[in-house]
Amino acid sequence: MKKQLKPVAINAAGQVATPPDLVQRVTAVIEAVRQGYLDALPIAAAIVTLDSEPYIECANDLFRLIAEWDERLGERAISRVPILNSGPIGARLVTFMNGEEAAHQFETADGRNVAGRHFTVRFARLKTVEGQPSRFLLSLIDKTAQVETEKSLRSEMLRDTLTGLPNRFAFNERVDAVLADPNFREGAYAVLAVDMTRFSRVNECMGALAGDELLITFARRLVSALRPTDMLARTSGDEFGILLRLDRGLSDAMRAAERIKAVLTLPFRLSDLEIRVDCAIGCAILNQGVSSADEVLRNAQFALKRAKRQGVTEVYEPIEAQAVRRRFSLETELRVAIESEALKLAFQPLVALDTGKVAGFEALARWEHDGHQIPPSDFIPVAEESGLIVQLGRWALSTAMQTLADWDARAGRALPLGVSVNLSPIQISRDDVTALVSGALGATGVSGNRLTLEVTESAIIHDPDRVAAVLNAMKRFNVRIAMDDFGTGFTSLASLQKLPIDVLKIDQAFVSDMLANGDSTAIVRAVLSLARALGMETTAEGIDSDDLAEMLTELGCTYGQGYHYAEPLAADQAFAYFMARNA
């Protein structure tokens, strides 16, 4: 039996008329496809339709949950959806729908102060169908857990776990924020660097737990001395930083320092002991000349270093930082100069006062940089502080011995003169001086009795046992030992007896003042008597006149050195000076 076909309706325009139920079925299919697409997404999503007013056409369960929206209530307009009604999401969605962007993404929160949530929000424009309203895809990625975790981690990163105070990172952030404030006023803030005294001794004697307890109690005392608006942070082991607002200028900072000192007058109780602890305080004012919190804190630490020496609160002076930067720059330049052999040795004559002949030379390092001479008083301390003095000392010894060997070769014989080389306390403590001297003597063929090593009293005081071992080892090579700048330190007579000292060098501070000051003459006379009693020779430094040379000769001084005879000379000039004076 044949199936009968239903008649097809033709409308007045001659087109096939669509049955009403077909439109409903197609619409239902499209809505089901859209809903299925949204339900398949792992994130909260909704399709927003822009008709007379924007409304939610469909959404998945995750969106309904996050948006706290129930479509069964019949409210689909975005103005009736809580998460879109207040806060930035709804407003930015309307702006997007009225614009031309294909997509837009941003990070935001739902605007609630308590139990607020954080989202990554994305808008996307869907393909437009002719005759249909515009549709947009709205998606929300809940980042609340991630944001809260990051906040917690950041809070831990910015908190000192022992004292509960902000740490250095938090402190720097706060100071940087003050500096970046467009309303920042120069001189309105100061940073104090506070360092606890005797902390290391407590740690060593009572252990780390007692040290931690002391730090916690010390921090509480500091808090009690500050105003609520002041920020206290632990910036390092036993150092604390304080950011102060100055309402009355520097006097506010000085008063804060006084309050801190006052709260430390009472002893600290640790276990069964009462311990008195003081502190040193350095202050730096925030001004337009500083660029970062690190720089401000460094400035306060410069002042703190001076405060430790002076025993009073010190305020940073810009010249301090300039000096430190200059020393750091010198260190870099000196390292290059040593490695490139840009330094030279100058030789100052040592004259036998009884005969007037040259008995030897003192080798002195000279450094010409960028067309001018860098004084040894500038670069030698830098070399000692940085450890470059070891390389510098090795170079000076080998160069001096090679120069002496070259002079012998020019003269065709071993000349009756020696050379003196300064030996730094740092080099004694860090270098194998015995091997160094042995190698220099062996490489040049110069006998050890023509080398004099000059050590200062400070080297002996620094490490007397090691110095004694090194100097006694030198005697195996017949090397002579001179004590430089004698009279300016604290060497005991017992030390002079124990050490193999051959020559005492009298500091020029006493020598140059002999003609005008009877006390200086008495001191020099006493040193000369002491040297004779111990069987030592003597050298007077800083002789600048013939009268002074005659006085020292009459007193029995062995050698003289100073500008009266000659300034430090280049190697060729020194050789010529010796040959002329000893002819």
C-alpha cells in the first residue's frame, strides 16, 4: 500500500510555508546543542544575547553556581544576575558588546570584601546569523584558591618567621612605595638601622635557642619604643630597620633613637641569667637623591658602622657612600692593573748615615691610572681589604729581586746593596711566604742576605704565632727582617726578644718633629738605645734636612731615608743614583 504524501502549503508569495511546529523543533535542537556545548566545558560559561537588553540565553551548572543565579526564577536579564549586577564584570561586558573587539580577557574579583572570589573573565563574540540577535560567550575561571595561596605565600615571604616582624623584602617594598609616592616630600621620612651589641657572644655562650629568645625580646622592646605609624622590620640576623615619618625633621629620628636606647636599659632575662644589651643606631634621611630602598638602607648602614665606633647615634653623610663606591671602583681597577702588570716599583734609597753611601733601596709600589698617580695610601688599604694584597705582594717581591739581579748584571758584579720589600699582615696569614721567598731567590740567584722583609707592628699583634713562624723560617735563607713604623703600635719588649728582628724603622712622625719637639727627640733617643741593647740596626724615616740627618748620625742611627736624599726613583734612576753616590 502506497504511503500518502501530506499536501504542501504554499503561501501568498508562492513560497513553501514552514509549519509552526518545525520552527519550534529546530529552535529546541539549536538550544540543546548550545546547552550541550556549555555543559561540556570544564569552566563556568554562559551565552549572553543582546536584544532590547542583554540577557542570559543559556548557561551551564558551574556558571549558575558561581553566579548564584537560578534561571527558574524567570530573571534572565544580566542586571538581575548577582555577579553581573555589581562589580566590574557586568559593566565591562556591556562595553564589550557595544564595541568591535572579537574577544577580551581580564582578571577581576566579584567586588565583595568578605569571602570574595577572583576570576579570569573572557568575553568572545559568536558568529552572527542574519536576522538573529548578537550572541556572546561569557566564561569565568575561578582563581580564588590560587590567588589566596599566592597571598599566603607572599605573606610568608614578607614575614620574618622568628620575630613575626616584616622582613627586609617587606621593608624595602614599603620604603620604595614612599619614594614612589607622587606626594613624597624630601626629609619627611627617615630609616634607622639598629644593630644589637653582644648578640654573637650570647649565641656562642648560651646557644642558638637563647639567641633566638633574645632576638624576640629585643624586637618587642623596639616595638614598645615606636609609634603606631612607624614600621619595624628585621633586615638581617641581629639588625633591624625602622621607617619613621618625620613631623618635626631630624629631631624626630633622634628622639626615636633615644626611646630605643631607653627601653634597653633594663636587663634581658634569659633562663636564669640577666643580660644587658645595647645597640648601635645609624640614620639616613629619605631625599630626592636616593633611588631605591636598598640605597637608603645602605646609607643607614654606613652611619651604623660609624655609630659602632663612636658609641652614639650617627646620621649618614653622602660623602661616606662616595668613598665606599670609590674604594669599590679602585678594587676593580686595581685588579685589572695587577693582572695587566700596569703597576711599577719605585726605589727609595736607604743611606748609611756614618758614610753617606747607599746601603740599599726600599721597593714601593706605584700606580699611574688615567694619567695621574694613585697614592699608595689609597690603593694599599683597598688591596688589603679585597685580598688583592696577596697578588700585589707576590708581584712586588719577584719584581724587586729581578731588578736587583738586573743591576748586578749591568754592573758585572754582585753589588753591595740590598732591597727591602713590605710584607702585609694579610699576605702573612693567607700566603705561603716561605715558598714565595725561596722561589724568588732561586729564580734570580740573589743571596738572601740582600733581601729585607718589612713587617708592621700591627702584623705582629694580629697573629703573633704565625708571624713568628714565618719570620724564623726566613732566617734559613739569611733574609733580614725590619719592623716598620716602630713606636706607633703596641709591640711589647717580649715580642722584640722573641722575634728575629734585625732593623727597627723609626716612624717619620717622630723623626720629622725632632728639631722642634724635645719629646720626639727623647722618643727617638730611647728607641735607638733599645735597638743597641737588643743588637739591632735602626732606620730613620722622613729625613728632610741636613740638620736632621746630622742629629740622627750623632745619636747613632744606622740608616736614613727621606726626601733629603732622594724621592722614590724608577729602577734605572735608582741604579744611576747608587753608582754616583757610591763611586
